[in-house]
Amino acid sequence: MTITEKYINKILPYLDNDIETEKINGLISYKFACPFCHIYSDSEDSRKNKCASLTPIQGSYDYKFICMRSRSNECRRIYGGRSFHNFLAMYNPALFRQYKKELATL
Ligand SMILES: [Zn+2]
């Protein structure tokens, strides 16, 4: 397991209690309700809509965060999505600091 995968597993429980997974290019992609823009939805159904995903970037062990709804500044699709690095820094700064520390010890 890569450090990125390890931290994805750490962050998943915070994101949604019902995460959908899908295999893409032999790696797992995770789908969940967007933690940034679900609050802007009017109906329960659309709040639960799994519009966001952490998806493996082809040809690497890196992941990117994409929100199909893209309703907030944090999840707006710029340059085709955010890196996991960037996503973690925004969503959980405490966990991000651990992640950076662990990457630095490689
Ligand atoms: Zn969103």
C-alpha cells in the first residue's frame, strides 16, 4: 500500500458512511457525497448524491479529487480536478501534516 492509499483509507470514514468503490485500471476509485458542496443542495436526495470521487490517475499511484456538481469554491473543477495532496490539505489539515511528514521520511 502506498502512503497515499494509506491516507485515503484514513480520510474515507470522515467523508461518508456509505462509500461506493469501483475498480479503474486495477486501482480503486471511491465515490461519496461531496464534503464541500453537499450543504448547498436543497433536497435530501441530492445531498446524498455521490457526486465526488477520489480517482486514481492513470499511470501513477496518485489520486485526484473530482466533484461532478462543483458547487463550492473548494470543489470547483479547475484543471480537471485537485490532487489528493491539495484535497487533504483543504479537508483535514491535521491529517495532511501527518501525510507530509510521512512522505518526507521516504
Ligand atoms: Zn462538490
